[in-house]
Amino acid sequence: MQTAQPAICAPLPLHARVLLFDLQFSNRQTANLTTALRHLQDLINGKDRAAGLGWPVLSALNARLDGLQPFPQPLSPAFIPATPYALWIWIRGDEAGEIFHQSRQCINRLAPTFRLRAVRELALYAEGRDLTGYRDGTENPSGDAISDTAFLHEGSPGMRGSSFLALQTWQHDWNALDQLNEASRNLIIGRTQRDDHEIAEAPATAHIRRTAQEDFQPEAFLWRRSMPWIHVMDAGLLFQAFAASVTAFAAQIHRMSGQEDGLVDELFRISTPIDGAYFWCPPMHHGALDLRQLAI
């Protein structure tokens, strides 16, 4: 779809950085927020810089969008954190130095209305695998199904071509992983590490069993664009999944956390989510973010 942000469907880059912002806002600063969002329009080209707006921004502008809801936060059996980030910016490229300079530009232009809260340094590993060695997004849609899954095709101008992003930072427990042999790891994921082959006898708690997209009613297909993140000696996977609404992801995390049937995804044995948020990713209009839905 030509109006969508192209970065969402583009091949994963060699390097990337995700900037996550809080909103510094009061009821008397609506004009400041509008100005900051106009700066955002100038900064985001949709190609090597993509962006999404979180619930705090939409609430501040009294905007309600079909397809968006609060991030799920089940407290048991598995805890899922909800982090109300206001803004997501994904900077992509081949050179980490250039990404650094682009990050500075974004942070400076958006201050003080948007305050940087977290940074995720991303790098492609083993042709798209997680740092554990397992391939992420094996069941991603292909061809025309990518657009059908990831973007809205109906609605008013400013909504058509938009997408909803579910984001989670998963921090892997490398000590726990080191204590498991390859066969045990394979049963946690439900696929073989070496050749990405699905294991027929994998338990019901294996990750692929908990998240099999066609097993939901309605089917819960997502367009996954996850990448490994590294900070000093901490590392894991930045999960990023796009869809025409957040309902597919909500269904998956409901099952993963054991809310559906008490069976918790084995993934929680080796990895822990440390944040979680939804974002609305506007389409593009004349080369800039289309914020007409927000009257901007």
C-alpha cells in the first residue's frame, strides 16, 4: 500500500535504533504538543525513520481510534508489564554512526514535549535470527498477505494505510539458557534451532503451540519485524508486530501468559518481557506523516 510507512514492510536493516519517549504535557500545553507533532512530521520520512504514537498522545488530543486499546497486563500466571510510552521512532540503516546522528536530531527537535525514556540498540543477527539462534517470524505472511495483515485498507483519509504496532522488549536469561542442551531449548520453542523445523511432538506449552496464528478465532496473524537488542552484556529480542488492529496480539499474549487455560508459554523460562506498549503508526501523505486524524 503506497500510503503506508515503507519501513514497516522493508527488509530488516543491518543496524537500527528504537527511541521510546514519554510525554511531558499538561492541559495548558496543547499548542506545544501540536508543534512537536509537526516537528515529527518533518523528521519522519517513513523509509529509514518510522514512527508511531502511543496512548498518552492520543489521550492528550482526545483522539479515539478504532483498533487501539490499552496494553494487556495479566498479573498471573505470568506477569506482563505495560509501559505507556508516548512515541516510538525506529531509525534504520547500514551505519551505526549515521543512526546516532539521526537519533540526536530527533531527540533535540522533539524536546521538551517528548522526553527520551529508553533506547534499544538493534542489529541483524544470522540473517534474521534471535540471539538464541532461533529464527523469528517463521510464519510471517508473504506477498499480498503482508499488506492485508499489517495495514488498514478502509476508513477515512489519515487512517487508510495506517498500522498498529505491539512492542515488547524481551530480556533473555543467558544463565538459564546455558544450562539447557539443544534438545531442551528446541522443546521450549517448538522448532529446531539448526533448520527451523517444527517439532510435531512439542508440548502444548511450547512457544509455537501458544502462538500458532491459525489456531485463534478469528485467526491472529501478525507482521513481525523483531530484531535482537544488546546493551553491554544484557541482550534479548525487541518484539515488534504490526497489524490492522491490536486484537491479534492481545489474543496471543492472553494465551501465552496462561490466562486462557492456565498453560504458560515455556518462553517465560528463558526470557522476561520488561516493557510493553501499543502504538498507532500513521500513513504517509505527500512525503510526511499523515496526522489529519488528529486534526494536525
